[in-house]
Amino acid sequence: MGKADDVYTPEQRALIRKMTVGDDTPEQRAKLDKARRAIDDYVAIRDNQKRPPWAEGPQKLASPDAKAKSKPEPTPARASKPLPRRKPGPRPKKDWPKFVKKKVRSLKLSGKPIPTAPAFLQLCENELEHQPDIRQMQRLLKALRA
């Protein structure tokens, strides 16, 4: 005998032989086959190769007479494709961002300095009769200066 055989005790060798040879009773084999099928079903459902049994609905379990009497399932109101996401918040009034962009562009082209946000707020009030939030104006000017 070689060195590999000396690693295991006789009890361990008998246990390994029993596990590998398969001295299972028919009941044990049936139990193992049922567990293997359950695992295979679970994996198939997880990988979308098989519909889950709870998605089949009550028609699968009901008799053919009950199937004919049951009401059809309502179709979902929403489409399968989700709607594209919009930016949160209300839309700008009087399109003041476009007005400010035009003014900043003309000032840049003429080489003049760009005024501060409060100055642009007053300009919007005078020209568009709408004064936006100062923080929104600061963010827009920061983006335009970059």
C-alpha cells in the first residue's frame, strides 16, 4: 500500500467507499432524485428558462368548467417600457435661461465682463417681467462661465 492509503483510517475508507459506490436504498435514491428535480426547477426559474408555478395563476389548478366561467384577467394600464425620466421641478417661466444664455454669449463675444447673478436677476425682471430664483441663476451662470 502507498502513502495515500495510510492517510485515512479504515472507518473513513469505508465511509468514502459507501458514498462513492452508492449503496443507497431505493427510498433514498427516490428522495435524492426528488431533491435534484426541485433544485433543477429552482435554477430554471431563476434563469428564466421556466415560468414559476405561482405565475401560472388559478386556471392551472381549477377545473375546465371553472376556467370557462372565470373572468379574463385585466390588461395592465402601463406599457412594458417605462417612461423616460424628466428633470424634477417646474419648467422655467418666460424661458429666462435662454434669454440669459443669449446675453452671456453676446457679452463674451464683445469682450465685456459677465455681470453677477443679482444683476442678471434684475435684467430678467426688467425684460421678461419675471425674476427667477437666485440659486438657479447662480448655477446657470456657473455653467456658462465654464
